[in-house]
Amino acid sequence: MEVLTTHLGYRHRLPYLAKLLGDARKRATGPRLDGIARHGELAIGLYQTATKIVAFDTYLVNPALRARAYSSALHAFPVRICQTSEVTWYVDESVLLRTIGNATVMRDQYTHLAAALDNHRVTVQIVSSEHLPPGLTGAFTLFELDNHSIVYEETNSIAIYHDAPEIIESYRAHVSAVDSRALEKLKSRAFIDALIAGASN
């Protein structure tokens, strides 16, 4: 934690973040993160240090796969991930059809996704809005660290971290349910290529 916060320039937040992680380990639902959810300091650290990232999104492109222009349109911090991380992103098709910024921003985002898919460590699979698993209430990101797993969820005003084993397993079950309903990889790539072609006309 000390190395991570120093690297990110948030060393002054170390006592607060240490308490946050301690609380997260004691509770299935983490504390309210006043002043931190907007900046995503802890989440940024998780993106940069996780060896594997599995995400499901229903409204916005996941930070791990956002193009710079897309992040700028959201007034969000760009996120860098470890070059050796494996990223699997399940996405509700409506996310890619929702315009953020303008048509140019979206074309750039589609192209960015296609380029990311040239990396064998990155997988993107589209899920039809009509085929979402029952009981799945929203977006989440599962971070696999060297010896720990953390699930992260965020809204405009609160960030929630889970690391209780039974909670982690429930989210892995959600991942399996989403995977069973997602388009296969080649069809998902074709979906993205079609969006690029449409945005270029």
C-alpha cells in the first residue's frame, strides 16, 4: 500500500486508505468514500496492480478500456493497467450504442477497442440487453491480485469494495452467468468492427 500510494502521488492519503482497506476486510460492504469515489484513488491502484481484471458494464466503457477522448468527455482520470494483466470485459450492447461526447469520440473509442483486441490478453464479449442474467443488478469489476481478490462497484457518490470469500464467489457466479449469455469472441469483434464501419460513414 505504501509503495502504491507513493507511486500514485497519494502518500498523504496512506492512513485513510489503510483504514479503508481494513474496514473493507471486516465488512461485506465498504464504507462511504466521501471525496474519494470521484477521484478513484484506490480503484486506480487496483487497475494498475491487478494481474487479472474481469468486468461487467451496463452504462459506460470500463476504465481499463477507455480511449483518452472518451475519458476526457467523462471528465474522468485515464486509467493505466499493468501490461501483463489479463482483461476480460463483458459489456451490455447499449454501452457501445450510447453516445458519450460526440460521434468522433465514439469512433475513436470503437477503434481503441479493436486495437486492444489485438492483444491476446484482452477479451471483449458483448451481451444483448435482452439476455442479461436475472438477479444481476449492475456493473462490477473483479480484480485478481497476487494473493487476494477484490470486487469494486461505484456510483456517483459511493464506492463499494468486497473481499469476503463468499461475496467474491457470488460475483464469480455472476461472471459465469454473463459469460453463458455473451456473444462469442469472434462475433463480439464483428459487432465492434460494424460499429467502426458505421461511424466512418
